[in-house]
Amino acid sequence: MTAVRITLSNGQQMPVVGLGTWKSAPGQVKQAVLAALDCGYRHIDCAAAYSNEHEVGEVLNKRVGPGKLLMREDIFVTSKLWNTKHHPDDVEAACKKSLSDLGLSYLDLYLMHWPMAFERGDELMPRGPDGTIRYADTHYKDTWAAMEKLVDQGLVKAIGLSNFNARQIDDILSIAKHKPMVNQVECHPYLIQTQLLAHCWSKGLTVTAYSPLGSSDRPWYKPGEHLLLDDPRVHDLAKRYNKTPAQVIIRWHVQRGLICIPKSVTPSRIKQNITVFDFKLSEDDMQQIESFNSNERLIIPTIEKAGKKVWRDAHHPLFPFHDLY
């Protein structure tokens, strides 16, 4: 199976469908990446914060390199700079740690995972005595300048953003020597992101949809909340096209011009999720899926406060989601 690719604004070719690795449990992620590479995936989406890059690296070592299934240039590997490593003095070491864990000499794409900086250190979620996150005052523009040096050093081929809103994207563009290639954001039929997509595309950024299937195993799920893959409207479409609900949704993303990184640890589903280039949704069905939109964010850290669920970082001045886009 040939990987269908989108050309980034710097000329790089990025496979349209990749394997997401968030929430993949120890041991499971190895089998998932192995199954993905063996059935035609050429794009693996990683992050330091997922705490499994060393396991991904073990699989890459088995399958990538001289005399193996793939050469390094055949695959596209993304990683992300975590919030505790935003200080300019920490960026290079953080990138090199991901490279070491992945067993690679360079990354195809390195993203700033969030605009907010957490307190420096090796604790993934630094918290005060009351359980709240301890933040740092590093601005993402200073972090970006440090990330640009990674491109100059050849450690990464491209840099980009994740969870940035339109204003923050423009902030980066106003100072960028190396422009962001990608903004990776939550996107699915319940959150179609029309305005943000249009803004990104107008500025030359490609968009990657994370949790493109609504992430039914999201940590914040509570009984009664929507599960996209259980939506009877999606099931009706799947029956008509003789495809799985996931294949219909992934195809919808692809036809919108998005990169899509569904996560699975089940080999049969991993294979199904990339088998989306042998059919096309009608324009009416594309519009029907878009009509599911409720501007509903499903993938955002929340805490209980005064008996209500609230966004964990909403009080931070650089929190990106106060506006629709």
C-alpha cells in the first residue's frame, strides 16, 4: 500500500494517515507500531509526554535501517516538546532525549505540544501542595526561537505547533525565521474547527487532526458523554459504504485535506484505519457529517471544582481555548 501524502509548505511529504500513540499502554505500543509499519503506515505520531517513545524506538530499530523493511527516509516521525521544557535552555536537550529514545538522528517534525509553560524539571505534571499545576513564565515565542535552532542544527526537518489558536499562530509567524509547518489540534465531527482550519491554511500551515475518532478511551470520559463511533448516524453511513464507522470518519478527514492520526492497538483496526483510499464520500454525506458539529471539545484536561468540571488550565494567560478558534 502506497502512503498518500500531503506536501508541507517547505516541500516535505507528510503521509495523510498516521498512527497515533497517545494512551497506548506499555507493551501495547510496540505491537501497534509493528503492525502499523507492516501494513503500510509510514507516519508515526509520538510525544515525550506519552512516556512511550523508547518503546516506539525499539520497533523502529527492528524495521528501519539498512537491510530492513524501511529506510529512514521512508517514514515520517513526529515528536513534541513538553510543557516543562519550554525554557530556551531546555529545548535542545529535550529534543535529543526524544531522538535517543526513538533511536533516530533527526525528527521529520517537532511540535510545541501546548502554548503554556510548566515549571522546569523532569516531573511531567509539576503540582503544588493543593494539586494545582505549577507554571513557568516562559513565553512561547522564546521557546519557538530555541526550536528554530534545532532546524539549523539538522536535528529536525520541520517545526510546528499543537493546540495553538489563531492569534497565537500569528504571534509565532510575526517572529518566525523558520515558519511552523503544522498545527496539530483536536478535530472530529463534533468539533469540525472550520474557522481554525481556514486560518491555518491561509497562513500556509497544514493541520493534523488528533483524536480524529473522538477518543472513546479519553481519560476524562464520563458515562453519558458522546462517543462518536457509537453515533447511529455514523453507523448508518458505514452500512451504506460497506465500511467501518472509523473508516468513514477517517475518510471525511482526508477529504477535508487534513492529516489524520487515529490511535489503535488492535492490528485489525490499525489495518482498517489506513484502508480509506478505495472509496469517496459524496458531497451530501460530507456535509451531513459536518452537521454533527457542536463545537464540543472532548480532549482537554479537566478538574472538579465546586462540584463542576472545569478546564484545568483555563486561568493561564496563554490558555488557547477561550475563543472558538
